[in-house]
Amino acid sequence: MADTRMSVEEREAFLADVHVGVLSIARPEGAPLAAPVWYDYQPGGEAWLLTGRQSLKGKLLEVGTPVSLVAQTEDAPYKYVSLEGRVSSITPLSIDADTRPMAIRYLGEQLGTAYAADSAEEGSIRVSITPERWLTVDYAKS
């Protein structure tokens, strides 16, 4: 069977592309929370996302919380990257530095700018995650 793992360069380029991620966070009781998220990642850096501090995600996340972030393709041959790490920082979000660039990443310039202008949520936070372990698959390699 062929080795379907991605190289460091492949996984980092894949994660830097636009995908809806799934963030998984342990909960004290019951199953982990798995929630779709917009995220951003630059190769060699940290992944980051935005959420409301009072959302279920926001209430579960603290600096040091272990999390997983998975991004995948929707079409064959399937690929995915799973980043496991810990929350390294939680800061109040900035519309100009955080929300607008994230919305433009996912929606394009015009819709992203409009979305950011309409989504100023008080108490929202930027959550950064330091990668510690990676799991990857690229079925095009098989």
C-alpha cells in the first residue's frame, strides 16, 4: 500500500488553503464538541479562529486547552490535515485585523467586507492554536 501521508510542505500548503475546519474540544461531561469553523493559517505559524466568548466553544476554550482542527476536501481523491495542539492565546478580536481578513478569506472582498461590517459581536475573541502534532492523508498518492 502506498504512503498517503503529506510532506510538511504539502500539509502546510493544504491547511493554508481555504477550507471550513472542524474544531474539536473536550468537554467535562459527555462527548467532545466538534464544530465547524472558519480558520486561518500561515505555513510555520499558528492556526487561529474567531468565536464568541459566551458561545459553547468560547466557554470551553482557555489558554492551554488541547484541541484538534481538521480540514478536508469534499471531492475525491480525498485529502485531510488534522492539527492537534493547545490554545496559545485568547485575545479580544479586532474587526480590522481579525474579522475583516477572515471574512474576505472565505467570502471574497465585497461580501467579506459587508459581512465584517455587520458582524461586530461584543465579547468575541481570537483564539490561536500552536500545532504540536499532525495527521495527514492524501488519497491521490495511493
